[in-house]
Amino acid sequence: MKRPWLIAGFRALLRLYYPRTTASHLERLPAQGPVIVLANHPNGLMDGIVLANALDRPLRFLGKSTFWNNPIGRFTMESLEVLPAHRAHESDTSKNELTFSLCRDHLAGGGWLALFPEGKSHSETTLQPLKTGAARIALSAAAAGTANLQLLPVGLIFEEKETFRSAVSAVVGHPIAVADLLDAYADDPRAAAVTLTQRIHAALAEVVLQANDGELLRGFVAVATWTAEDGGADLAARDRRALRLAAAARALAASDPDRLDALVARTRRFAAAMKEAGISDPFAAEQPAPVRLAFGLLSLLLLLPVALVGAAFAWLPYRAVGPIAVRIAGTETDIFGTAKVLLGLMVLTVTYLAWATAAAFAIGPIAGLATLVVAPLTGLAALRFDERWQRRKQALRGLWVASQSSRAAALMEARRDLCAEVEAALREG
């Protein structure tokens, strides 16, 4: 049974964990179903929440059947109306026929289905080989008479998926054709599914940020930030730019690898100069704003007492969530974000309830209720204080660099040179 309150809770958690969320090319979303959304799978349970939030559509998902092996998992999956996917090494794959039938019924009714064709969540820097399940569901639904079925690729780009209060974006790709494969599907279902899977992979490759290693992947995002006129303030535009950079890098690697190596080396030199200067935002050194910074520091000073109250309530439990989540996730870094969100929700809920209970026993029921309201609100204030302080600290460093005119000028000249080289690569890539 679907439980909307649980879905609303997960979306609230998403906004808390990833406060900067955005989506690109929403104009490509069909006005109505049936639609199969196909996405990469870098961050466990969080991927489904990000998709539902970004697309703002009532999506149904498939989840691995082992989620149903415990009461909490079963409750969560049934509350979200997730359908079980049975994998060969975990379950009887013949049960997938019932799941596929339910998928076809959902699509026949004009519903939206969301699938992760890689078949597993992972932390690799490239798309993993796709399973044919998504293609088989699509082809069998279209062959059964589901009219106007559309396949929609979506790339999920996490800034730092393990980091609390970081950013995530969804990039919607161009729809994938299915109808032209129906005759081939009637003759050879397996071959048609392979062909469609190849189309899905090609379409996802256009919207998923990929690189040969993690350093290069982070570099695309960093350079997209450094070379944007607004300094990466528009998250959606920054990630679209990062995708163009990745495509240009692949083109350069094939046509002019020496030039690509030179561009990477220049980028690393600029990053080293930034690190030596103690800043991560090259625009801070170019346009310092002392008056605005002073007002920002004053607002921090006013927020400090409330933030200290919030820290007193939950600082130790909050700090403990990260290390515990690391132990739970182990080597499966793709589920770290999910573990951290769920563990944080549980730990902070218990913490605030404990404080409220203690206040109720020590002072009275009214004090307990007041604590239950004040503790989470001051905790949010503490989070906001920390975020604002980090930004103000960065601005202070930028102001200090800018005060050293020769150093600031050299840094800005290096940024302009890098911008010119990157723009040339984008035009030719």
C-alpha cells in the first residue's frame, strides 16, 4: 500500500541532505505517459528519490528482491510501491515474469516507470554494462499494445555524493525510439533487446558525466565552475558544461591526445596555484566585496547563539553519523549516502526524543513539547551557520589574496588563459 507521508519524508530528507538540487532540459519530459525513465545508478536509494523529486512525476521503481527479506525493507518497498527484481545470484529469476507483467500493466495505464539498467548501484566513474531487462520490458509492453511508449534517459550528477549538504542535478536526455524495433522483436526478441539496450547505453552516455578516473571526473566539474561567467552559481548550467567538457575531452583524446594532456596539465597547475593561495573560488579574488562580507559576518554573529544551542543538543550524535555510516557501507561506497541519510534520521530523531523526554520528566510536559520543537529548529540553524561560515571564510581568503595585487592578477590571468583554452576545446570538440 502506497504511503504518501513516507514519500514526503524521503523528499524532505533529500532537500536536507542535498539542498542544491536542479534539473536540466525538463522541456523534454513528455506531457503524459506511458514513459520508462532510464537512469544511471551511482548512489543507492538516493537515486530514486532524486529522480522523483527532479522530474516531479509519480514514478514506480524496481528494487532488488532482497529488500523484501526483512520487515523494514518490505515495509519501505511496499510503501513506495516498488516492484521486486529477482537477480540470478540472489533469487529465482522466473519470478521476474510476474514483475514484468505488472510493469506492462502499469505502462498500459499510462504510468511512469523508472529503471536503472546497469542493474546495480556503483561508484565507478563510467557507466557499467547495461542489463537487457529494461529493453525487454519496453519491447514487450509495446508489442502488447501499449501505444506511444517513450523511453527517457536521465543522467544523475552528484557533486560529492558522500558529503552532507552538497549538490545533485538531473540531466534529461532525448527520447529513445522503440516502435521501429517491433518487427525485429517479433522475429528475434533477444536480438531486438540487445539492439535497444545499445541505444539506451548511447543515450545515457550523452547525459551521464563519465571519465577514466575520479580525479578527471572531479576536474570536469571544477573546470566547468572556474570557466563559467557566473562562477558555477547556476548548477544546472554548470553540469551541462561539465558534460560538454567530458565530450570534448573524449574527442581530443582521439584526435589530439597531446593537446588534451597539455590542457590537463594547465588545469592542474591552476588548481595547485589556487590551493597554494588557500581558496577554491577564483572569482573571490577577482571581485572581493568587503562591505557585503562585513554584513555577512554580522549575520553570522547574530546567528551564533542559536547555532550553539543546536550544537549543544546534537553535535556529538551528528558527528558520529558519518563514521558509523562508513562502517555500515564498508567498501560499497555507492550506498554511503543512503546509509548516512537513514542513519542520521534515526540517530537525530532518537536524540531529540531523548532530550524532550528528559525535559518532560525534569520540568514538565510543556517543556518536553517545547524541546521537541526547539531542538530540531536550532539544529537547522547550526547547519546554516556552518555553511555560511565556510562561505565567509572563503571570501576572507579571497579578500586577502586580492589585497596582494600581483598575486591576484597572476591568478586571474591564469584563469582567463584556462577559460580561453577550454572554450576553444568546446568549440572544436
